[in-house]
Amino acid sequence: MTEGRLAGKTAIVTGGAQGLGEAHVRALAAEGARVLCTDVLDHEGRALSEELGDNVRFHHLDVSKKADWLETISAAEAFFGPVSILVNNAGTFSGILIQDLSEEEYRRVIDVNQLGVFFGMQAVLPSMMKAGGGSIINISSIQGIAPQPYMVHYVASKFAVRGMTKVAAIEFAKHNIRVNSVHPGAILTPAMEKLDVRAPTCNLIPRFGRPDEIAKMVLFLASEDSSYCNGAEFVVDGGQLNIVGDRILE
């Protein structure tokens, strides 16, 4: 039996208990990585780690809290060793017009989607330096490339993730750390199923994607197959970005 592409690597996946994060955890573990699955959904996260065996552990993490991040890095090193892969996947969203959006809701989305990524990149850097390098994969969105109405807070956070990725790619390159962003289109996840998606939006989506289709891109970026990819954005949307834009309000 041949070893996987990530054998011996330690990975952290945020928001790993379900949806896209669960797909990332499964994909990385299948290729030999030792994965710390993190989330605020303790029950689901523990169930996933128990299902996947000793190379997957669960750790509670609220990505918007810096102290939680420091504890998470320590836990990953204690379980598996220095971290080589970080998938900043945790995120949240809601669909609200600007005039109806409260400050509280705006800050909630920014705290998770933007501050969470910042804290993660900052916290993991010393561990990746000990590992001799690594790969950080920040999950943005196609709304981090082309804006969409009803989501000013979400769009702001995902544009920020795209920009922060590029800055980190420049700063971390000297440490042999690559930083890239992934921009999924509409993916069928539990979070998507809860969203009150307007019919015109749905009609413009060529096809809803599957979490495993995004996980394949994450796996590519986590592995040495992407050794010359740094500071780039990778769109995985089935062509949605080509047609969804100002037509959404027609």
C-alpha cells in the first residue's frame, strides 16, 4: 500500500464538523495527514473524529477568539507535531439588504470570516516554521471576487480574505509557507440549506456544487503538487462567476 500525498503532515481544519469542512477533513485524512478537526459544533466534530480513527482528533475552536487559536495550535502539536497545513474554512453568512443590516450582524460575520482567518494565520506561523514550511488555504468565495447584493457584510469579509491571503503569501514566503485562497460557488451544505435564497439567484446558478469538489482543490493546495502556487485565488464554481452579477436583481 502506497503512502498518501500528505503522509506525516499535521493539518488543522476550521469549521470541520460538517459541510465543506467535513469534506476537507475526510480528503486530507484519506491522503495520510493527521488532522485536527476544529469547530464550535462539539457533538458533530467528535462523531466525525471517532468515525475516522486515530489520525483525526477534534478540538473546540471559536475562530473569532485569539485565545482559542493559541490553545488549538498547542493541541495540534501535542497530538501530532508541528502544523504543516491550515485550512481556514470556518465561516458564516446571511442575506440582508444594507438598509436592514444591524451593526451586530455585520460584526458577527466579520469576526468569524475575517478576524478568524487573521488569527489563524498569525497563530500557526511559529508552528509552521518549526515544521520547515507549509501551506495555508483560506476559503473565500466567489463573492470575494464579484459582489452580490444582500450580502455586504459577507462580501466585505470574503474580499478581505482574498487580500489578506496575498499579503501573507508575500510575508510568509521566506519561511517556505505558501498561502492561497479558494473561491467556491454555490455548494450544497447544511448552511446553504438554511439560507433563504431568492429564486432569481438560484435560476442563475448552472449547478450547485458538492463539498467534495471543493475538497479536491484544497487537497491539491495542501500537497506538493501545488508547490509553485502562492498568493493566488482558485475559483471552483462550475461557471457561476461568468453569469451571476448585476443580473441578480433583474
